[in-house]
Amino acid sequence: MEGKHEGEGEQQAGKKPVRVWIDMCADMFHFGHANALRQAKQMGDVLVVGIHPDEEIIRNKGPPVMNQDERLAVVKACKWVDEVTLDAPYQTTLATLDKFNIDFAVHGEDISVNSDGTDSYEEVKKAGRFKLIKRTTGVSTTDLVGRMLLLTKNHFNRSPAEAAESLPDQLPRPKPVAFSSRILYLFSNGRSPKEGDRVGYIDGGWDLFHAGHVEALKQARAMCDYLMVGVHSDQDINRSRGSNYPIMNLNERALCVLSCRYVDEVIIGAPWGISEDDLTNLRISLVLHGDERDQYYPLPSADDPYAAAKKLGIFQEIKYSQGLSTTSIVDRIIHHRLTYEKRNKDREARDRQIAEQQAQPKPAPQ
């Protein structure tokens, strides 16, 4: 049972549980999505998440990067989520809330509009069944797609050294996210391994946190009582992958991993290779290795990162990605570059128009 932190919904004995609805695309799942789900869960007892199906997103925003099954899997694995459904039209209606026995819907401070420019929450707002949560700034799906559009297909056919030589000086890296101990506390489970627990460890980049990562963590957690997850530094990943990797920076990747229900603890900036001393000090009795990391270039002159675990006989491989990887996601963007460039430009133009409309002074009441 994961720990409770301040503000989390507590159902009082004998009272009907408060059911909260939040709907989203959850495309390119990031810590802003996770933080919205955390805040929504705080406002009631049961959090129901509606995932917009592919056809609804295409009609209102343009094509998603991840398909509906991939998006559903990641949201379902978020530790603040109780129920998930794909029966979530882009226009949030009272009929939808009633169908799922919902008390009220929540959404961030950024306005959500339909393809015709109308407020997609207008009906539930008028009925008094809507509440606002704070929007997490600094990351968005549009931003992540923009970062990937900076890559070229050639980057994947070169060594890190060759890619680095051809990389434009002006190509930006993901900016650091304001990262406080409070956000770590709010995302953490608040528990330590108990005496006798089998502590497992799995490491990786966890870039563009996706359904393949979720499956790996689910498998890993089933093999131990307490799962530690190592998240490699931006520098190690960039030395390994080259080009403009990672797409997400360390803080963004760590918070995504922390939001997963299968994870008990995260080691931020984990070493590329875990030593025998690390294994002893952290009481790790099982080290797991997933198959996406096979696509990484090895670090120059690096020893086997799992040598210590293999020596102790506690190393085990798991297969999980089923064709889904960070590289394959970037490939989707590369192969449909013009479509996503247009989608991003349209979204940015629409956001500017909405911001300008909101900034205009409202007429004084007569």
C-alpha cells in the first residue's frame, strides 16, 4: 500500500465517496500530466480518467503521436488513477459525468477548446460541476514534439561522435525544470523497504516515458517487494546516444518514473554502472535489465555496467518493449514531420489567440 501525503483524498466512514473526473489526451505523457492527475486525486476519493480516443483528438487537435492503447496504458499505471476509460468525448458533458457517476470534473487553468473554438467544459461549468486545478508550467506535449522536430533522421545512423560534429551550435537542450524537495515529496510513496523485503533495481534513461517502460516496470515490480529505479543523467545519455538526446531532461524523466504505481523509489542521476558497494549499501538483491537499453551506444571505454550484479549472481534480463522505444517514437515524428510541424504551429496560433482574447478588458456591466 503506497503512502499518503498531505491533501490526498480521504473517504470518511459512512460517506459516499467523491468521484472526480478528469479527461485528457495524455499524448507523450509527461510530468505535467502526472501532476494534474495528482491534484485531481486530492480533490476527492476516486479519480476517473477519460482518455480521448484517437478520432476525437484528430478531429479537434490533429493526429496524436501515441495511439489510444499506448496512452491508456501509461495513464492506467499512474498511481493516483483509480479508473480509466476511452469513452471520453472531447466535449465534456453532463451525460458523461452522469454515466460514470461523477460528482464534478476538473481541468487546468489553460482553457480547452473544441475544433469550433468553443469551451469544451462549458456545459459542466454552467451546471456547477467543474473545478480548476493549477496548470504545471514548463512542459507540454507541443513542447516535446517541438524538441523532437529538431532531430533529423541522419542522427540515428551515426555514431555519437559523428552526430556531435554535425550538430548545430544553436540546437537547444531541454531546459531544466524548477525542481524542489516539495515536488519530490508529493510524488514519492513515502515508504522505505521493510526488513526482509526483496529489493529490486532496474535502471535506464526512461526518456519519453511510454507504455514499453510501464510494462518493464510492471514486470520488475512483480519480481520483488520493493522496486528502486535508476534514472541516468542527461550527460550519460547524451554521451551514449549522441544527437540531441535525451528529449526530456533528468528532472522530467525522474518525475514521470516516480508517478508510476510500480515504482517505490527513484535514484536520480544513477550511475551508468552499479557497483558492488552500491548493491550492498542499497540492500539490492536483484538487478534487472530491459531490452530498450540495447539500442544505446555503449559509453566509450565503459566496462559492463552490470558486471558486479552478474558476479554476485543477482542479474536478470527481461523483455518488454514489443517494438515500442524512445527511438521508435522519435521516428514517428521524423516520418510525419510536416504533419506535426503544422499541428504545432496551429496549436501555438490558437493558444496565442485565446491568450489575447482573455487579456482583453471585459465591458463594464450596464
